[in-house]
Amino acid sequence: MPDVRLASPQGKWVLLTTVLGSSMAMLDSTVVNVALPRIGRDLDANLSALQWTVNAYMVTLAGLILLGGALGDRFGRRKVFVVGVVWFAVASLLCGIAPNAGVLIAARALQGVGGALLTPGSLALIQASFHPDDRGRAVGLWSGFGGIGAAVGPFVGGWLVDGPGWRWVFLLNVPVALVCVPVALRHVPESGDQQAHGRFDVLGAVLGALALALVTYALIEAGGGGVVVAVSAVAGLAAAVTFVLVERHRPDPMMPPDIFASRQFTAVNLVTLCVYAALGGFFFLAALQLQVVVGYSALAAGTALLPTTVLMLLLSARSGELADRIGPRIPLTVGPLLCAAGMLLMLRVGPGASYAADVLPALLVLGLGMVTLVAPLTATVLGSVSVVRAGLASGINNAAARAAGLMAVAALPLLTGMGEEAYREPAAFDTAFDKAMGWCAGALVVGAAIAAAVVRRPPPDCKRPECLRHGGVTAPPLEGEPVRKKLP
């Protein structure tokens, strides 16, 4: 049984290590969007390159995150976590010195591999290291510090972009890793799953990542047409079908098909796809809209988006408690509708827009919608499967959210007719942004309809981990301490 106490010096070192590691990945996911216009100008990159700057990271992260957790269970969570931190730092260095967009995109893909190794390991180390009496508080502190990092990330990113330059958004990870790695090796106990047998679904992970990459390429490059785009689309769909077939016949699949036998689990993951597609598309385009069209600096744009994160930090726990009392159906119906209303309010954000009258009201409504739905959504995913499969269910839900976000970033410019040079042309970008907000609001309405039609209250004797703690705006919260009493 793990015996590290939170108040001990070792407990504080373990907490510091996991916070530093997870913050590296989380900060990158929040600050890169703010840096995109400057990256585009400095590297003479078109819109497709900016999309790939975001999506190259998300493709490898979403495709390999389940495998990363399994590797930690088998070979040692500390070992895989440290490898992930080093890998992420080296890839960040390559991003920071990238001479052109092609090198930056390749380095971002490598970053995603490191993120897939360290992201599941950070929470797993806490759960495996701390005494059960301290574990809940440790997870709360971990996610609380992570939430603070998510809140200050766009601000710090904007300051770096406007000051020393966008390259420091990536280079900042190197000194963090130089602190994190020796602390982990010295103070964090090694742990693993004694029942892990060493068989990994590498084929499933590769097929999943390949399907995401090929479909993403086809969507991003579809505006130019051509045989390569058509072949990529067909090959991506073929890889997706092959992935499903492989998962059905492997003895130890990465994503067991039978987990989708639960109607509730399937429905809530469909809601996840709708919600996080809209949120991923929104946060990608909103930072560009505020800089390209409204005329904000990178620092001002990053600071402008803070209200959504602040609301999540302040109110997510209460939202989770409310959903426990009234059931998840109402929050998962009302929350997406509030988010949709917030995105439609963003139609007011154009040239000369006022922050107080136009931007802030939209972000507040959007933030309230996110508060309403995020914690109940993941709690319902975990409540729809047995406790022993809660980690798997959380991983699938997290991967689904990230995949939905990257697909939205790939598809929205195509759906809205956003040309390759749109981010250099304020009027054209503003028109496309308005259309994109309509698409995002539509996806949220579909998610709300699915929740209203299918989601139901879990049975009275359902036991599941609490999901009141949130670690990032554009990714669902992770499970925390198991509930030790029956839910009402």
C-alpha cells in the first residue's frame, strides 16, 4: 500500500514533480494558440501550417495517450513519466529553434509523443504514491495548481510573444524539465501494476494515430483538392475501420469494444465529441479573431480569454455536487446550450468591439456553460462503467475530447471557406469566424439533444470516482478519489 504522507518532505517533492510535469503539457496547450499569428508572420506560414502547429501535437497525443498509461503500468510509472518529461523538453527545444514551419510541425508531433507519456503518469504517480488518507487532498492540490497554470498560461504566453518572442513559449519547458527530472529520480517512489503482463496494443495505437493524421491532412488540404487529398481521406477511413476490426479481435485491446455496450457510456462520449469539437474550434479561432480582427496584442488576447478558466476554477466543484443531487441529464443539456449561446454572442466581436460590452459577456456565458457541463460529463462517463474500468473509461473520454478538438481545428477553415492567407486579411477572417461560431453552436445543440434524449441518472448503488477537479479548459477532468458512500 502506498504510504507517502502529504505533509512529509517526500510528499511535497512528489506533488511538485507531478505539478511541474503536467504543467509543461498543459501550458503548451493553452499558450500556443495565442502565439499563432506571430509564428505565421515570422516563419511566413500559411493557415494550413498554423493548423498543423496545433494539430500535429494533438494527433500524437490523442493517438498514444492510452498506450502511454499502459507503458507506465508495465515498466514503472516514474520511469515512463521521466522519459516523457525529457522527450517533451527535447521536442520543445526543437520547436524553439525551428527555422521553418516544417521543422516546427515535426517537433510539435514529437512533443505530442512526450505528452502521451507524461500526462497519464502525473496523476498515476499521485494515486500510486500517497497514503489513501491523503490521496484526495493531493489530487485536489495537483489539479488546483494545474488550474492556476491553465489560467496564467495565456497571460504568460502573450507576455512572452510580445516580449522576448514566441520561441520562448517552447523554450520555457527546458528549465522546467531540468528541475523536474532530478526531483523525480530522487524523491518519487517507483510504482507499477503487478498484474500488467507486458502485452501492448501497439498496432491499435499506431492505427488510431494514423487514422487521425490522414483524416486531419485531408481536411486541412481539401481546399486545394488533388489526388493526394483524396487518397489521404480514403486511407484515413480505411485505417479507422481497420482499427475497429483490430480492437474487436485482439485479446488485450487498447479500446475494448464491449465497453461501448453501455448505452450511457456511448451517449456521453458522443456528447463529449460534440462539446470538445466546439471548444477546440473556438479556442483556436478566438485568439486569432481577437488579434487579427479586433487588433489586440498577444498579451491582451491571452488575458481576454481568462474569464472562462477563472469560472472553471471557482465553480467546477459545486457544479459536480449539483449534478450528484439532480442527476446529469439537466446539466448535460443546459450546459451545451449555454456554451452555444456564448459562441453566438461572439458574433458581436468584430472590428472596434468593446471588451466590456461584446467580448466579456460572451466569455462569461460560455464559461458558465462549461462549468455546468464539464464535471458532470466525465463523472457520468465513469458512472456508466464498473469501477475497475474507470481508468480506461476516463482515458477513452479524454482521447475522444482531444480527437474532437483536432478534427474541429482541421475542418472549420474548410467549412467556412477560410483561405490560406485569411489570418492576414481581417475582413475575410471576420466573415469566416462568424460562420465558424455558427458551426460550433450547432455542434453544441446536437450534443445537448443527445444528452436530453439518452442520458439518465446512474443507478442508486453506483460507485464511481469523483470528478470535481478540473485540470484544463479544453480537456475533461480526470478521476479523483473513489467515492466511499452510495450516491443519492
